[in-house]
Amino acid sequence: MRSWPILLLLAGCNGTLPPVPKEVLIPVPVPCVESLPERPPFMTDAELSKLEDFAFVIELRRDQLALRGFVATQDVLLQACLK
């Protein structure tokens, strides 16, 4: 009757352990964007103040269009990072 605890302990030792993992995957952050596009050159306030009215409006519009293209490119790059 006293051998029951010993038999229960021996029965528990008969099981096998789960296999040890051979490959562990560790998440590593990687940049989603390799390079940023060049920022377009804009006219400075000093350069704009030297222009006549018509040339001033034309240059402002040219800067606005360049900025819109730059922002659209940046937006596409950032949307790719979110996926």
C-alpha cells in the first residue's frame, strides 16, 4: 500500500517533453521606404519680392504645382508604409 505514491511519481516521469524549437523567428523592423524624392526648389520671399505682379503670380502658381506633385508623391510613399 505504501508503494502507490512511488508508482504515481514514476508514471509521471514516463511522459516525453515537447521538442525544443530549432528555429526562432524574431521580428526585425525594416524601413518601408528606401529613399525620399527630391524636394522641388521653391522661390524665396526675397526672390518673389523682386518680381513684377504678373511674373509673381506665374511663379507662385509654378511653386504650387510643384508642391502638389511633391505632396502626392509623399502621400503614395506613406500609404505604402501603412500596408
